Amino acid sequence: MTQLLVGLLAVVTWCGDVAEAGQYTYHAMAHKSATKVVNPEVPIIQTNTEKPTVSTNPTTATNPAPTPTPKEHPKAAAGVAKKEPPSKHPKQTVASTHGVHHRSSQHEGGKHSHHHPVVKHVAPPKPRNTKGTKSGIELRGKKLFVDGEPFFVKGVAYSPVPLGDDPLYGAPYGDYFTDEYSAFWVRDLPLLNAMGANSVRTYAWNTTRDHSKFLDMAHSNNIKVTITYFLGSTLQTPITSKEDMERVAQNFGRQVGKYKDHPAILGWTFGNEINGGWNGFIYAIDGIYGCGWMPQPAPQGCGNFDFKNKTSPCYNATACLYKHLFQWIDRAAELAHKNLGQENYRLIMSTFADIDNLADRIDRFGHWMPNIDLWAAQIYRGKTFGEGKNDFILQVNKTSDKPLAVTEYGVDAYMDSCGICTKKHCPTPCYNSPGNETKGYGEDQKTHAIWVAALAGRLYQAYHEGAGALGGYVMAWIDEAWKTTTKFPTNICADNTKKKKNGGWKYHYPHKKFDPKTCDFKAHVECPNLNIWKPSLCGQYMPAFPDHYLNEGFFGINTVYGVENTNVNGIEPRLVYAVLQDMWLPKIAPIVIISV
């Protein structure tokens, strides 16, 4: 192991030497939700009765269906990055546009409209304060400072779900940051600090519980926390009207204000990947404002629309959708900053999935979010964040005056033979498993470490060169077995979670009547794996990854294993822990003793 580490560190430098990673594909990870927990602050509006009723009891409510069931999910969103440069149009500068009740322009929506969106040139808003005199958090242009010192985010996505738990379907629904789960932080936070990490990003956050002790311990370990305000999907946070949108924004502002004095908090993100169709918000907003984005003749609606085609109904529909999506986020940010006050300034953001030509959408419609402090994106393009003119960091830096944080990045540590195709053979479906793998495949800690290090190095290079990158969060602290054992979106074969009459299939592998034709492309026959204690290879084809396959359950910097008589798993660091430690810890010059 020592020789391997020395050899590996020799090729890892802060300048981030990166090789071509082939085709870029996009994937949105982290806590996509079919979860049945409901945001307790948002009333549940029943839509399956003639007379809608309102309930505030998440334990007795049924899941509403305010919008059409999204047809896309992460595997459908994965695609090849376009090589052509984004088209431009005159920049719009607007004054305060925070509310979600603004009338759409006459040229918005209307699927038969072929007019161009109106461009309004008005005075720019007064610059906001971005220095917290009490919090010590400060943005100076595209640089972040904490307590007067430059702060490059060396972060880790932190979701310590133990083996046997499923945050989508059981308490505490991913929120392991309350007092009764302190054993998880005692295990993890000192190790994160020892690795050189200076920040973690959480995903689940029950607004009715207190998280002060977790924040206290993070602070004592010199770890800043970026908190994801949980929205989940429209199943947990239904929005069927402008009033619903306003209520959600108000709730976010209040929660941010609740912890405004805590020194551990770096910032807040309003939801997670709410631009992803799998969460339902874009479909809901499309319906509320009548944009006409979804009914277009494609499964993804007007997704990936090229604005060069000015006669398409998608031209105005996309402008309408992003205007109101971004105004909603901005309203939440406005309220958060108001409740924080100037002295307690924190970073307010909303994380976006790298889909639908995100850099172009930021360029065209980012002016609708003056109260957002930075752009935050989850980028899974392989060993880089894009090559040449398609480098996402450079694209955003060129077109926006806001900095960028990559709020998720990385690759998994499993080399899966399912993803490999030759001229003679391209397996589908796949019959391999962790205990029955093709020779030469399986867990590959060296490749995992090299690719993650290349990405971490590229972030630091962009930061050092003034390209607007604040840093990012490696996915993830531990392996997340639950993502391979539930209905978390993966490629599957016969769906044995339903009865046949409800769309399921009667014969699941290894039944003798199992039919491979029931499988998605590149699915493993064991998927969906319903044994919550048994991690599997359930994932999806991903050409940008080293083995062309994304294995959801193997992204951890650490592996996990069960410990008798406790649900606090043991963890064992992978090689990438030592590599990141070497990159992130400050270098200390050797002491030289000169004898006279």
C-alpha cells in the first residue's frame, strides 16, 4: 500500500493534470426522492378529491399528485455535452424581481407564440452586503473569506446513512444530525478534520428538530457546514399555486434565521437539484404559469432546447419556465438574507443538476436571481468538468459575475464489467455482482483516487487562477448502500416491487421464466435489489466514468461494515482518503538543524 500511495501521489498535483475522459454524461445523484416523508412546514393539498382538503399532519396525509408524473429521471437526463457554443442574446438587467407573483410578459408561455421574449433594460439593483461582521463570512468578488482569511472549500458530501436504513422510507429520513445520532459525528468529524476537509454538506434537515449540538461539534472540529434545506420533490413539498411557492420561500427564510448566530454554518442551499424533472418542481411551475414547457413533442418537454431556433414554441416556453423557477429561488434567498441580517451574512444558493444546458441557462436567465450569492452545480462529467470551451467552470466564469461552487463531484470506486463494450460483445443485461465479478474487475481504489484527485486538483487550479471557483464537495463520505436497494433511480430488470397487474413482472431473476427483455439497457439482473443489508451493483450506464458505469453505492471515501449490537457502522478509509489528505492538509516545511 505504501508503494502504491507514493506512486499515486507522484501523479497528483495541485495543478490538476487531467486526461481526456471521453464523452461527457450528466447525472444527478444525492437523495432523489420518491420518499414518503413530507415537509412538515408545507400543508399537504389533496388533489384527488372533488373538494380539496388541507392537512398539516405528515403522518396521516396521503401523497398528493399536483403535477404529471415526471417521465424523466437521472438515467434519462444523462447525455452527451453539446460541442457547439451557447447562443447569446442581449443581457437583461433588472431591479428587484423577488416575488413569485409577478405577471408574465405577454410573450411568455403560449405554446403557439413565436414572438421573442421582451427584454427590459432598467437600472441595476443596489449591490447587496456580502460581509458578515459577526459571522466572519465574506464574498469579495469571486473569492470567499472566513474570518478575514481566504477560504477554498475542501468539502465532502455528508450523509451518514447506516447499513439497513433507507432515508426514503423510514425515520429519521436521512436526518442523522439530531442529538440521538451523535455517535455518527463522533466517529466522522475528527476524521474529516484529520483529512484536511474544512466543510461538509448535509442533505436532510428536519425543521422541527434542533441541530445545535451537531453544529457545535462541527465547529469544534473546524468544519464549516453547508445545509441543504430539504424540499425533496413535489411529493414532499407540493406546490400547486403561487401561494404555495411563497409559503415555501417564507419557511426557508425562517429556518435560516433560526440558526443565524451559529458560527459553524457556511451557507444554505434551497433544495437540491430542483431543476431536475425527477423532483417535479419544473413541471409544477410550468403548470402554475402556463409556460407550455412540458407539452412539447419530447419526453423531456423543452429540455436541452437550442435558442438558435427562435421560431420554436420552446423559445418562449423555456424563457417563461426559467424566469419563474429562478424568481422563486430568488424570493427564498431574499427572505433568507433578510432574516440573517447584515452581521450574520451567509452564502445562500440553490444546487442545480448539470442538465438542460445549465451553463447557457445561467447565462440567459441568471439575472432573475440577484439575491443568490453563487452558482452551485453537481457535475459528473468524468475526470474533468468539461474540456476546452465546454469546461463548465470557465463557461460560468465568463458569463456571470457570481462565483461557482461544485456542490457534488467524483466517481465511484467499483470497476464494473457491465459498462465495458467491445466490438464483439456488449453485455446487456448483466449477470455480474460484487460476489461474482469478471476477472480483472471489482473495487479499484487506485483509479478511484486518481480520478477524484484530478477533479479536486482542477478545482484548486481554477481557484488559484481566479476563474471564479470557490471549491467543492466530493461525493461522498461513506458508501451509500441504500441507493442500490430501493426504488432510487437505477437501471432495473423485471420490477418485482409491484404485482403484475400494477405494472410489475411476475418472474424475477433467477426464476426459470425470467425474461431478459424486461431489463433496462445495461441493467444488472439482480436489480432492483430488495435486500437492504446487501449492497449491489444497481446503477446506470455512464460513458464518462472509467468503467462506463455509475455504481450508486460505491462513491464513499470510506467503506462501511456492520458492527454487532449497534447501528453505527465501522468505516475503513479507501486510498482516496490519503490522497485528499496529502492535497488538502497544509504543507509544513521540514525543520533543518544546523550544527555550528
